[in-house]
Amino acid sequence: MPLTNTQYDQIMRQYNAKQAAHQRTLEAHTREISARIPRITEINREIGSASIRKARELLSGQADDWDLKTVIHELSEERRRLLTDYGYPADYLELHYDCEKCRDTGFIDGKKCSCFKQAAIELLYEQSKLSDILSRENFDTFDERWYDADDMDEATGKSSLELARIARAQAWDFTQHFQDTFGNLFFYGHTGVGKTFLTHCIAREIIEQGHSVIYFSAYDLFDELAKRTFHSYDNTPDLPDYVGECDLLIIDDLGTELTNTFVQSRLFLLINERLTQKKPTIISTNLEIGAFSEMYSERTFSRIFSNYTMIKLTGRDIRFQKKLSGGK
């Protein structure tokens, strides 16, 4: 996934800041040693003078019989001995890097260093608004024991445990084919049955693959869109770039916000634009299908029903079960 220009620039600014910080550290070390061990300053000058002398000899074609590398090596060894004799590390006057492989440039032979890729993942976590919770809520911590094999759903004829297993399998499949198959997910079911947990599971996997994920509660999303429209950052009805361009958009708890004609029109615009751009979206809601259609219009529901995988979850409120069991 190529980073947006803004994301790329943000990471490169981090590299520039690292380089500047290490350069300032080296300059401070140099001043300190110059004041405490004057001989090292003389050694540095002698190395410089020897290099200039050899260059002049080579240009004039009258090089004397002495080896520059040997001179530099001997002077460098003397400098190291002086540093260690005074209690300093032998490399105290060398430029250090957070990443020795790319020397804090982010690239090796024109290719992104592993540290750049890690910085990108960390940035994506930060921008997803999920960095803390994803360490706790992921596929590894998904627990089937909160679902009952005897709790049957009349509409599907399946138990809450069967539906949970199906939902987990569909969520996992979504992450495994994310890069090569366009798709969208719609989780529905009453409060506390694991819809948000599964969106977190998906988000972690997608971010780990190096894709950008933006998470919004429905309330926060429409509040942000309202501010953009009515308090006008730029007087445009278009979606913010981070909403329209992110690789995966997650809208959680749709139906809990105050719904009006603005919300209805913005939701349709968002869904329609991301479908047009083939940008995957995940929606979760506590509403039943019929109630959802009434709240957001048949037109919006038709777009979702035709282009999203509908995933139902049932069962008892997991948060309530955990509270009764002491949070275990």
C-alpha cells in the first residue's frame, strides 16, 4: 500500500529529526573532548592535513612514498586510546544512528529499509485511533466461550456459537484476501455480542499488512463531517481525504448518533464514494435490518445490502457476562 503524501512526509520528517539530533549530539561531544583532551583536536587536524597533502601530491604527479591509509589508521588508533584512557567509549566521536542499516535515511539502495516499514505501521496504528485496544482485542484473543450452543436464533436457525464461528471465519477471510479482493462487511446484532471486537480483530491484521485503517464511532464521524460542513474548513461537501482515501474505513455503532437528513445524505455519499473508489468499508450496528432501512432510507440500505457481506451475531451481552465473572 503506498502511503499518502502526507503520511510519507510525516515519516521523512521523523528521519530528518533523528539525523539532526544525532548531529547535535556529535557536535556536543566534539566540543567536550576538544576542551578536555586537546591532543584529539590536534589529531583531527593532522588527519585533515595528511589528506590534503596526499591529494595535492596526486594532482601534481609527485606523490611521495608514504601511505595515507596507514597514517590515518595510526592517528585514529591514538585517538581511540586517548578516549578510552579518559573513560570515554572508543566511538564517542563517531556519528551514531537509530538504524545502522540505512543510517537513518529510511532507504537502502533505493528500497525502503525495514525501519521505514515499521515506522509506517506505527503511524498507521496511531492514525487508526486503535493503537491501545488492538493489543487486547484481536483474533488471538477471540473467545468462543461467551457464545451458547443452545441459544438459537429463529431467523437463521443457528445458535449464537455457530453464528460467532461463522462471523470469525468471514472476518479472517476478509483480512487474508484484503489485498486482492474488494469487499465490505456489515455486522449487525444487539449490544454486546462482539461486533466491535471483530472489527478490532480485522483492523489489527490489516494494519500489520501495512494498510491504513481509520476507525470512527458513528457519532464521532458525523460530528466531524458536520464541523467540516457547517463550520467550514474549506466550504466543500466532499469527504475529508483521510476518510475517502484510507484503505479500510470502520464505522462502529451506526444508529447511535442523532439521525437527520444531513446524516442520511452524508452516509449515502460516504458509502457510494468508497464503493466507486473500491475502498473497503466495515459497518457495525445494533439495529435490526428493518429498523436500519427505515432510519437511513431504502436507497442507502440497498447500496449496503448489494455490496456488503451481512454478518449477524447473537447471544447474551458479553460485557455483562464478563462483569458477572469478575472480568475473566
